[in-house]
Amino acid sequence: MSNLSNPLSNLILDYWYKVLMVVGLFVFLLAGLGLLSAFPIAPTVLISSSLFFIGLGEWVNHPLQVEFVEANAYHPAGKLTGYPRNNQPLGVFFDVLGGALIGYGIYRLFLIL
């Protein structure tokens, strides 16, 4: 039993888009379970799913990039790593889908009000 691990134990929320995904999924689950009865369900589900898809799109658009440079005092290993934005078609699709869902969720919210 000790070799089974919790898959969430490796989840590191080190970038804003990962936090956005977790918050969107958490609110989506709460709304789906009916625990957010003070909020209308349809707009809450749409907006929270849009947060998830925008976070997913940004995660795709920020891949790990490595550059090898001459070793110096600032980079003794001679390697630079980072997550700068690099648009990918799938990432842009998820961003557009998230934007459409948030727009539709706000529209549905105004229909209720």
C-alpha cells in the first residue's frame, strides 16, 4: 500500500495558469454538486469551465524552453530554462474556447438577472 501515491501530491501550483485551472475545476465541481446554491448554476458552470480552459490554453502556450549559452558566473551550467509564451494552435483554441464560454456565461447571467 505504501507504493501507491496520491496523484495530486505531485501537483505544483507554481504558475498563474495552473492556479486558474484548479480554481475553475474546483468551482465547477462545487456548482455541479449543488453546493453553491446562492449562485445560478448554468452561468457558474460556464464561467468556471472557461477558467479551466483558459488556464489549460496558457499551460499549452507556455512550454518549457531551454537555451544553451556559454557558461559564466550567472549561468555556470551554461543552460537557461524558462516558460516564455510560445503560441501553439491547441493553446490558442483553448483560450478562444474559454473566452467564448466566459462570454456566454456572462450573457446567461444577465438573462437571469
